[in-house]
Amino acid sequence: MTASVAFQNLSLGYDDLRAVRQVETDIAEGSLTAIVGPNGAGKSTLLKGVTGILSPIEGKIELNGFARDNIAYLPQQSDIDRSFPINVLDLVAMGLWREVGSFGWLGREQRHRVTDAIAAVGLTGLHKRPIGSLSGGQMQRALFARLLLQDAKLVLLDEPFTAIDARTMADLIQVVRGWHDEGRTVVAVLHDHDMVNAHFPSTLMLARELVAHGPTHKVMTAENQMRARQMCEACETIPHTCGKSAA
């Protein structure tokens, strides 16, 4: 299968600490892939490498046939400043930035698309609500609406279902499955193993290094999960074994 994203001997990190080390694998085009692993395994770091927020310490990331501005990225909710004085409509409309620019005006057709995206995630009637007043589930719905408008080939989701209610989770899973049905490549960092097994055909297990990558039923074994925990615990107790950047 054609690779959408290829990791070639990839190491990523912060200052002199390598949070991800020597990862060598491909994300297949059109795949629906979960990234799993213990806390501190480098899962969010890997997504930041793909977006270009972090540059490789070693190795490289190759994107097949598209530029980084064709990536839709949803960070963790804790990374989002909800005190910014905008409403739901303004937040969702940011998904059209490639068309209108940072300060462009929305035409009638574009406003209809924003309204349709808001409706698609179940937020009809809340378009004027300040984002600071939204519940966690409502905020995540609004962020998914913004992603819908980005119309990207690659969608990266960092813990998209954390701290939201079951109804919102079920609705947003259907959005994710819709992207997959359209042939987009979707990669999500997840902690809920039941969700991974139920909805994600492919899984990449990380413990700073690659543990396993392939069909979910082959990756999500007790043996692989034990190995991942042991690898991360070794990094915590003997940090120098996890490698440092060259001085």
C-alpha cells in the first residue's frame, strides 16, 4: 500500500532528551490508525513531528504527495486557550483559512458551509456562544467542525475523546469514520483500548521506540502492552538509557 506518511529512522525531542527514538515505519494512505502507548511514550510528540511543530533530531518524515498545509491537526484540549474572545462561528470558520486567509471575509457560500459544519456536529443554535462558555463536549464538537472545513488529506487527532460525554464520543466517532470512508488518512492518539479495538483497524504502539505497528488485533496483545510499559519504566528509572542528542 502507498504510504501517506513515512518515518525514516526518526528521532524527536526537546532540548537534549529524545522523546521518540529511531522510529521506522509507514502510515498507509487512507488508513484509520490509532497511536497507543503508556504515558510518556512520545505519542503527542510524534504528531507534532508530522505537523512540523517539532523538527527531527535524526532521520526524517516524508509526506506522500501533499504539503503540511494539507494536514488538519487537533491538539489536546488542554493546549487550547479557551479564554480567547471568539464565538463558535468564528472558531469553526478558521477551518477555511486556506481559502480566505487569516483576516479574509466569508462569502455567502462559505458561511453556508460553516453553518453546515456546525450542524453536522450537533451544535445548531450555538453559533454565537462564546467558546469559553462551552462544555468540554461542545468545545470538541466545535473543533471537529473546524476540521471538517479544512478538507485535509491527513487528519491528526491528539486524545480527541478525553473528558467528553458518551453521546459526544459516539457522534464524533461517526465523523472520524466518515473521513475514513472518504479515503482520508486519519491518525489518532488514544488511551481507550476498547475504542481502539472497536473502531481502528490499524494501531501503532509506541514506547519512545516503536513496539509494534499493524492490524489492531495483532498489535494490541498483552505481551506488547507489557513490553511497552517496561520500556517506558526503564526510561523513567534510568533516563540515560533513552538516549540524548549529540552535544
